[in-house]
Amino acid sequence: MNMPLWFSNLVFWSAQVALLVLAAGFLPRLFQIRQPHVLLVYWRSILGISLVLPFVEPWHRMQGSGSIALTPDLGSISAIRASNPAVTHWHFPSLQITAEIVGVGILAGIAARFVILALGLLKLRQFRRASSPISLSAKSAAALEDMRAQLRVRAEFRLSTGVDSPVTFGLAAPLILVPERFLAMDAQSQAAIACHELLHVRRRDWAHHLAEETIRAAFWFHPAVAWLIARVRLAREQVVDLDVVRLTKARKPYLEALLEFTNARPSIADIPAPPFLAERQLVERITLMLKEVRMSRTRLVASLTASSCCIALAIIFAAWSLPLRAAPHFWQHPPQSGVAQGIYGGGSGPSPGPTGAPSGGPLGGVTGGIEGGISGDSAKRQHVDEPTVDQSTIWVDGTKKGPMLRQVRGLGTLVRAEGSTNLVARVTLPAFMMVDVRPNQNAAIATRKGPLANGHVSRTSPSPSKDTRSVDIALDAAPEGVSAGLEIDATIDIEKLESVLYVGRPVHSTANSTVSLFKIVNDGTEAVRVKVKFGRSSVNTIEVLDGLQVGDKVILSDMSSYDNADRIHLIDEKHASSR
């Protein structure tokens, strides 16, 4: 069963990103890269590569049918037995329906995430309106003004009862909200916190944070994308932490300020703005500030070069092992030129008549032009948007009328009969297939190597699962060189239907159902979609109740890749290339 093209590409891209992020997450540990500035660029690059990967990697264009199921040939209807075992007819939802359900779930999740993002922006607006300015008489006002002057950044500090940790947001008019307990902290801690938030303003980190929130909302279903964004934010905070320590020379007060806001309310995470401390970053941020990170330039360049090579290899491997697939080309016929037909018709008209007027010139030209234009437009309308399918990639069968042998088929093993040394074939069948199975019905036993023996149904019994039944088939003649435990394939003859209309069983068809098939028309150059009503089914064949006549040829292969097409164009590339 083919999965829809969009779903297949989404799954493969997700797997590609997972492989890339797995390799990228391992490399910094391997090469001991701990510099926050380097890691920030590194993680942003990996995130960017993951998003643009479908646009830069080569796509594999599908040729004809996406996959070819083993269904019967024109000359040998038994070929279908390899692809339609009776034991596989379980009533599970098709992959098409499953993909649609998953797609609806993903889109619903994206919509919900963007709604949450919009609500977060509205919440920030409410915080801004409900906040109050810091009084100029307060001791912290002078410290805040000194830090603004030192960093040459203009941003307003305001008190808010809605936050329990400093929060910075805004581009044109940046705003820094601090909780009320900020005023009770010592001057050094206040200066360190102000420096941290002002550095975010100077770096325009809120724009980056908002872009990351948008990406996380669009790709909420992929944990690797969320993990990458978390690494980007951690590296950004570590960069700011080191700059704060360098500018304020107050490592201990800054660490104490981080610890002060460890228990900030989780509601802060609902707003699209970087809080002072979030996402379980405390341990890694404190560890970096307490432990000096040094690496020579030569070693750093070598480590980055080796990491880049490994990333490139991971991308190549992911694109090669999990290729994205493009839809097949569509067949188009060039329109016949009305002008050319007109000129040709005029030039080739009969000789002038007795009056000297050319009876074939203008009239033939106009007639040829009209006919050529109409036929050209008709051909264009007929074949535009028709997918092209190579005849060598599909299986076709003709509709016949006559006797049809109903059979069921199942897999099993050779076992010893109860109370005897004789071998019997024990086969497991779905319960709904056991309705017509009776003792003494003929059966054929085969292995992977070919036919093994003939036999007859000797006993039926329930199996441990309520959905299946067990059938014992006694062998008419004991084959030589076989023993118990051999895996076998058994086909049981149910009944012989006389004078019925039947055809080879198409992929995914079931008894007593109505399906759409492609019927071959126009001397085998095209196929059109028709509705066919089926009746009783067998392993290889199925009864036709309506929709087909004797001699009609239909495509039995899996054509789910062309669910949106009502007509397809058939070509024979094998014979065309040999000419």
C-alpha cells in the first residue's frame, strides 16, 4: 500500500532532521566545544539547515506507479498469489485514511500553537498596560540609569505584578518588566539583572525569540526542532551571562540573582518573551560561569572543521537513505497549429477551376485552419494534466466469463497429527474466511521452493486468538525429505462457480465492494477511471457484478498515487527506447 506523497515526504524529512540533530548533538561533546558564542552559531546553523533541507537536497522523481504490487499477468493469473495472501485481509484503516487523520492532527496542532502565541502577545500587552514606572526617588533608579548609559541602550524599566522574573520584549519601544521584589534586592544584584536585560535589548534577542516561537509552533510535532531551539536559547543566555560578568565584575551577585529567581512562576513560560531564567537552564549556566572555558584557536578551528565534515556526511547519508520524492511528470501533447494547417491546406489544394479561382486555396486554408485549431485545442484539453504511466510498471488483466474457482489461502507449518506420526499442514486463517471452509475440501500445499503436496481439509478448530481459526490439512501423499516445522503456504478450494463474469483480483479489492479501477481504452494508449462492483472473491480472481464487460482490460496494480486523476496516459518506454 502506498502512502500519500506528502505524508511520505513529511515522514522522510522528519527522519532526516532526526538523524542530522542526533549527529549534531553528539559532535560538541566529542570535540569538547563549550564556547557559547561558537555554540550559538552552531545550533542556529543546524536549525537553519534542517528547515532548508527539502529545498537544497535532490528530489527523486517518481516514474509511473509509485510501487508495483505482484498481481497477475495477462498470461498467468496465478502471479497475483504472491501479493494477495488471504491472511492479510484484516479490517484496518487504509494508510490514506491514517495519513489524512495525522495530517488533520498536525494542522490542528499548528493552529492551536499559533493561537497560544497570539494569546501570549495579548498577555504581554496587558502586562505593559498594567505595569507601573519605577519611581525616580527609588534607590534603584540611579543604578538603572547608570547601566543604560554604560551600555548605551534606551529601554524602559517598569514594575509588574504579573511577572515573578525579569522579562524583556519589544522592538521599537523595548520594555523591561521586573517584579516588585526587584526593589528589595541589593544594588549589585540589581545592576547585574539590569545589565542582563539591557544586553538582550541591544542584541535584539526578542526578535530572535519570536522567530523561534513561530518555528516551534509550525513544527510542534517534531521533538528535534524543539530540542534545537532549546539549545539555541541556552547558548544565547550563556553568551549574555559571560558578558554580564565581564561588564559588571560581579560574578557572585549575579549568581545569587539567578538563584533568587529559580522558583519563578511557570506562567511566565506562556508568554513569548525570554525570561531571566527558564527551561531548566540553571545548572548549565552556573557551571559555565564557575568554570573557565579555554580552547586554542587552532584546536577550535580543527574541531569546527571536523564537525562540519561530519554534518555534511550526515546530510548526505540522510538524503540518500531517506530521499524525498517528487510527483511524476505529466504528459502533454503540443497543440496542432491552426495557422500551419491552414497554410498547408491552402498550398495543397486542387488546381484552379474553369473560372480561374483557386477552389482549394482560401477555402482549403480556412477549413484546414479551423480543423487544425479545433483538433489541436481538443488534443491539448484531452491530455493536459494526464499522468503518464509506463506499461511495463503495471499489471493488467482482461475480464472473462466462465468457471471461477473460489479459494482461500493461509500460511502455516507442517506438524505431527495428534496420535500419529503422519504430517499434516496446520494453517491459520482469519475467522471471516472460515465461513465456507468444510472438511474434505481439496487443498494444495507449497513452500518457497514450489509445490509440495496435495491434500484435503481434515479438521478445523479455534485458535488462541478469537479473530483466527486453525485448519488441519491431511496430505494425500507424504513428501520425502521434509519434517515437522517446515513453513508452508496452503490454498483451499471452496467451490467452483459456473458461468460468472470475473477478472484478476486488483490490489486492495475485497468481496462485495465497489471500487474504482482504470480501464484500458484507445488501443492501450490510455486508461479511464470506472466504478466496478465486485461480488464473491478468490485468492487470485474476483467476481464482477457491474461496471465491466467481457474483454475489458483493467489495471490491477496499486494506483493510489493517481487518486486525483480520472484518466492516465500509457506509454511503452521499453519498446520506444529500442527503436
